[in-house]
Amino acid sequence: MLDASLSNPLFILGLVLIFAVLLGDATERLGVPWITGCVLAGVLLGPDLIGVLTPAAQKVLGGFLLASLALIAFNIGLQLTIGKIRGLGASIIWLALVQLLAPLATVLIVLTLLGLSWPTALIAAAVAPATAPTTTYSVIRRRDASGPFVDRALGVLAVNDAATILIFSVISATAVAWLGAQTSQGATLSALLKAGIGEALSLVVGVALGGLYLVARVLVADGRPGWQDRLRAMLYALLLLAVGAALAFDLSHLLTPLAMGAVIANGPKGVEQGAKPAAIGDVEQPLYMIFFVLAGAHLPVADVIGHSAILIAAIAYVLARVGGKYVAVFFGAMALRLDLKTRRYLGLCFPSQGGAAMGLVLACNGSPAVRALPLAAAGLVESAVSIVLLGVLVSQIFGPIVIDYAVRRGVADPASA
């Protein structure tokens, strides 16, 4: 265990970043995404192994986790431009819809058949539609692939995670509200109504913060020296307000910054699409590294070793999720009369999960509503978190291989397909 004199949060944070860089670089050299290395670093530093990231240390660093979650949701919101959605086309919208809903149903059925309680199965199923777009993007870039097949894959990814956040926020809030109503003997309908109002208010607050940023931009961007720095500080402040509002008023950690990003992305002339990387790019990558290490520290290594049911459930989660997406895209493409390569291989472009999936379950687990639950009820949510985090780790290992195969076959000449 780490000596008490070395338990300073800044010292721990330094170790987290060093391990993230070293293991992230090592996994990239092996052809595996850096995210996997960061997650493994978290496992190594976690309470079951080296013991640097004890539960107390994780609590101290919780602010970095929340900031990372806000950035993930904010970045997804920035992709929701009206022009981009209009340009996707009806066929891509249809494929995106079926590959969203099918894994939700298949995971729910499979985990329920395995004997998990329905709140645990429902929360895990609600995050099943999430993908890791950066993994798919990196494979496509590595192959320098292009064409209709790639356009369809990127189109599906463009709307996937934003829709997943909306789906998960509603379903998880419903499941947690039901657990709270059952354990406190309160009225279930009243609890569900409160949860629905909270989700709606999250969107309203996010829209208001996004609008405030657009107003601030008009006032600050006047050409005087240093205006970019001042505007950057304003963006940081509003993102912190989004997280703070979620904590203070029991709003969604993810819907609020998501809505904020969507409003900014659709601002006058879309100027923020180009300004965003300069505004948050310097802090984005280190925060993501910290996030994935902390997520890895949440992995229940000791429980998996002593409780094989969690590992079995995680494997079933991965298989049901990937199978659901593939079958849905196959038959969806068939119904749309798309080409044979799209039917066979497009559904294999989305097996990996990453930051969005981790962020969803960790935000749910850390929400005031879950913390207020009795120990037994909170344990049901924790089980869903463990299943999803293990599933993400497994998908990060085999996902890039599957995606690479799908892209190669999907863009191959008809004669060689």
C-alpha cells in the first residue's frame, strides 16, 4: 500500500498521468487503442493491486472525473449540427435507429435470462447502444478508406452517442427512481415524474448555458489582444457551471453539457466548430487520460476473481450487444435494399465501446439519486457498472481487429469481396 506521506492528491495525479502515458503508448505500439492502456493503468493503480487509487483517493479526484464526463458530452453535442443531421439521409437515420434499439433489447433479454435483477439488466442494456467512434475513425484513417460504405459508417456514428445519452438518461433515471420508490415505500409514479422533470430541466439549463456563451462571444470577440483567452475562460466557466448545476439541482451530468454543446454548434455561421479545438484542446487529452485511469480503477478485479458471475455477465453483455447491432444492421440494410457488402460488414464497424459508455455508467453511479439509495439497492446499480466496465475493456481488445476486417471487406473491390 502507498505510504500515507505519498498520498497527496497532486502526487497521485502525477502518477496517474505517468502511468496513462506509458501504458497508453505501449498499447498503441501493439495496435490496441491507447484507451485500453489507460484502463489497464487504472486496474494496476487500483485498490486491488498497487493501491494508489484507493476509494478515498478516487473520491478526491472525483472533480477530474466529472470534468471529463462534461467534455465527452459537450463534444458529442458539438456534432449535432442541423446541417449535418439533414445531410445524413433517410437510410442512415434508419440504420442508426435500428442499431441503437436492437442491442438494448438483446442485452436486456440475455442479462435477465442470466438471472440478474431487472434494474441491473436495464441499466446495462441502456448503455449497450454506445460505441467508441474514435476507434472506428482511427481504423478508417489507418486504412485511408473512403466510399459509400465508409460514409454510411461515419453517418451512423455521427448520431449514435448523442442518441445513446438521451436513451440512457431517461432509462437509468427511471430505473433509479423506481428503486428509490420501492425502498422508501414512496409513490412510484411520483418518483418517475420527478425523474422526467429532472431530465427536461437538464436540457433547459444546457440550452441556457449554450445561449449565454453565444452572447458572451459577441461581447468578447472584439479583436482586442487576448480576446481568445478570455473566451476560452468563459467556456471553461460555463462547463463548470453545467457540472455544478447537475450536482446542485440533481440534473443529468451528461444531458446538460450535451445540450450546451448542441446550442453552441448551431450558433451563428457555425463559428464554434472551428473555435472549439483551440478552446479546450489543450486540456482535453490529459483529462481523458485521467478519466480512463479512474474508470479502470473502478473495475472490480477482486470481485471478478472471486465471483465469476460478473465476468460471465460481462461476456454475455458484449456478445449480446455486438450480435444485436450486427443483426439489426444486416436486416435494416436488407429492407433498404442496400448493397451486399453493406449488409454483411457495416454491422461489424461498431463493436468497441469507450469513453461514452464509461461516462454514462459512472455518471449514473455517482449521481445523488444513486448515493441516496440503501446499500442493497445501490449494489444493483454497482453491478451494472461492473458489467459495463468489464465489457468495455473486452471490446477495446477485440474491437479494432473486427473493425479493421469490416472496413477492409466493406471497401474492397466487388471482384475481391
